[in-house]
Amino acid sequence: QAVLTQPSSLSASPGASASLTCTLRSGINVGAYNIYWYQQKPGSPPQFLLRYKSASDKRQGSGVPSRFSGSEDASANAGILLISGLQSEDEADYYCMIWHSSAWVFGGGTKLTVL
Amino acid sequence: QVQLVQSGTEVKKPGASVKVSCKASGYTFTSYDINWVRQAPGQGLEWMGWMNPKTGDTGHAQKFQGRVTLTRDTSTSTAYLELSSLRSEDTAMYYCARDNSGSGGGWFAPWGQGTLVTVSS
């Protein structure tokens, strides 16, 4: 079982909100980790969006709009990237990442389509 | 401005080695770790390793044990990734990225533009 699991795709309408999940493998507690989120558009390197550990311990990337936010669902053992007020420019691949067993581990990524 | 500029496209034969460079500018090179991440065509991101440019300390993903070497030249503010015993599965875009927190954090910014490495006979 992969350390981090993300849905491969998600579609949402302009102006709506999208909730992208990053589920941690059983036995790895989401509350113990900083979860990092990256956005990647075709032909470009990834860009850091935010880090989320808790409601009181989080960091937004430089210039990243506040409509990108992080949270967690402890019951699902998942980190969440919430994007509100979706815009066409938000269409991209999104990756979560954690530090686990002395290595950075990425989720498989979610392709977000805004249509 | 803070920038990482990587070397150009490489085409290698199976079994060969490749060395990718990542030249830093706009900041003190020895103050921030450099990480290496690769992405196979149409696939996701895969972390390869990190290096502390001040001390030369490195770490890497278990998968690349024995095949990856991370070095640096502080006189030119350049980090290097060398991958040996190349196989077709190593065909990917290779990125360097600065750890913007300094060391040990996952805030990678900025990233280099990427170096495409193709392994083909």
C-alpha cells in the first residue's frame, strides 16, 4: 500500500470549491505530519502551495492566494487541500508530500479539471 | 532574483552515467539544502535525495542506493546529481529545488527548470 494516496482526477466547476484529499497509509497518523502541497502545470516545475500541520501550525507559500487552504480529516487519516472560488487557471496537477522514514514521499497526484 | 538553472538535455545509453548540474544564484548557496526530484513522462513526482551545500552531507531515497551521487562546488554555487547504471526507467525530467526553510523542510522553492534525461539504446 502506498504511503500517500491521492485520487487520480477530480472535476469541478468555475466558482465552486474543490477538496483534494491525500490519504495516509494505515498506521501513519496524519496528525503527526507536516503535509506539503504542490501545484504543477503542464511543462512547468511544481510550485509550493502550502504546508499544513494543524490549524495553528501552517504556512502559505509566497504569493499563493488565500483561496488555497489546508486542513485534515482525522477520521479519514487524510490531509486536505481546499481550493475555493475555482478559476480556470487552477486546472493543474496537485501533489501532497510528507517526510516519512527519512525520505520525502509524494502522493501520486490529482489532476484537477475546471470545467 | 533567486534562481536555479540546470544543465541541458541528455541522451544516454543503458548502463551509462549522467551528471546533471544545478547552478544557484541570487542567494547564499551554502545556506539552503538542495533536493532532487524526478518525473517520468506522464507520471508523478519522485524524490531522489538532498544535499547540504555547506557541509556536503547528503541523503537519498533507498531506491537509488548505490546509483546516486550528490555533490557540489561551492566556488561556483553549483549542485550536481550523478546517476549511474542508467536504464530505460530512468528516462525522466530531473529537477533540483531549494529547501526554502533552510534545511530539513519540505518547502521546495524555487525549482530549476528541469533537465530531460533520455535513456535509450
